[in-house]
Amino acid sequence: MDITERQDLERKAVEARKDVVRMTGVARSGYLNSSLSVIDILIFLYWKGLSIHPDEPLWKERDRFVLSKSHACPALYSVLANRGFFDRKELWNFRRLGSMLQGHQETPRTPGIDASGGSPGMGLGISNGMALALRLDRADQRIVCLLGDGELQEGSLWESAMQTSNLGLDNVTAIVDMNGTQMGRRVDSIKKIEPVRQKFESFGWRVEETDGHDMAALGSVFAKVLAKSASGGIPWVVLAHTVPGKGFSMAERGGINPLQALDRNMMEQALRELESASAVLGRGEDL
């Protein structure tokens, strides 16, 4: 990936973060921190990683994406809108009665959504079902499932992980957003999840780790794990180390409760910081 391509993706990520701040601010609700932590991953996937047709959301040959940590759906909504799945004006109806953009994603309400979300720990099992259906159709599309590290406390997740490897579903790729927080607390203060890498390996997975905010690093990892001929019957999981609230200093420092509605001053501060990041990238400089 050259510097021009990388900075273009970084600019898109900054714009998506602005959307998330505005969406959750206008709605007076939504999981800001968790949404901001996954944006770089989503931007890379939807511009470089997944085979999709935004003008044909149900294109039969598309790759599938499952957002298991569905409370981060504001990030996905922004990315889908900016990729052309639906009009951006819908973003400002987030969580309104009757809106296509609810507090957890829902299919078929929202174009581009392949699986509804809600209870944690369910997304990988859904991904397995999709993979088996594609196998019956002799199709080779990929399924990418984005998990939160807090979901690794769920027994259903590990049952699904065991089944993915037992069935040789190497068209399933899991990504774990390792932002280290859960409901405003450290994940390990609620229930210890480490050693994550060794656990997945013991369940028959191949594991990669990366910086979830570094576009070049994401490019290198996804080029490896999303290659259709690379897995040999063994699924991949990517442990993406991220920062909750990425891009907004107050949130990065832990100053924003996960369920806290941003007041006008907080919104303006967050948008000023993101505008500064846009200006840096606009000059061709690195963040």
C-alpha cells in the first residue's frame, strides 16, 4: 500500500468518526467509544477487503460481513452510507422510531446488513451457518465476523469457534476488537479472557495480531488471512489491538462513559479534534 492510498483510507476513517460523533450526539444515545475503536477496520474492509456491490446489496456473489459486537453499529452505518449503500441523510435518523438505522443492526431493514445483531456472542455462530450454506451451494464467498473482546466471555462464542475449526470452515475469518474495555471497565476486571491467542490456537485456529488503527498493517494482515487459497481448511482470527474512543482525546482517556450522551461542548471538542486530523491529512502529513 503506497502513502497516497493509505492516507485516502485514513481520511475516510476521520470522516466516519465525525459521522459517529454527530449520530450519537443527535440521538443522545449510542456506544461512542466502541464505535470509534472499529472504524479503521471497517474502512479497510469495505474499501479494500470485501467483494461487494453497494448498488446491489443482495448481490449473490458478495462476501458477507457479520457485526457480532452490534452495539458498534453506528460505525458500520457510517461506513455503509459513505460506501453508497444508502443515502447519508439517513445517518441523522439514528435510533429514531421507524428509522432504518436502529440501536442494533437489523436485516432486511438496512441495506448492506447481512445479519441482525443484539445479544453478544452470537455472530460467529451465524457466520458458521452462512459458511455451511455457501458450502452446500459450492460457493467460495468469504464471511468476515467482527467480535468484541468482551464477547470472549461468552460460552456460545467458544462453542462456535470449536465448530468453525471442526467443520473446516476456512472461508470464515474472525476479527476481535481488542480495545480492552467493557461497559466502561477493563474487560479483565469483569472476567479474565487471556491468553486469547493461545485459546484460539487450542481451538484449531490460526492467529494474527495487528494494530487495528494502522492501515498499512491492516492491509498486510488482511492480504494474508482473506486470501481464498491460504487457509487449507483452518480458519483465521485477527486480534486487532485498538483504543476505545479513538480520535477523541477525552474518550481515549476514559473520560466518556459508554452510555453517556455527548453534550454540545463535548461534541464540538470531538469535532474540532477530528477536523484537525483532517487538516493534517489534507497537507499530506501523517497523523
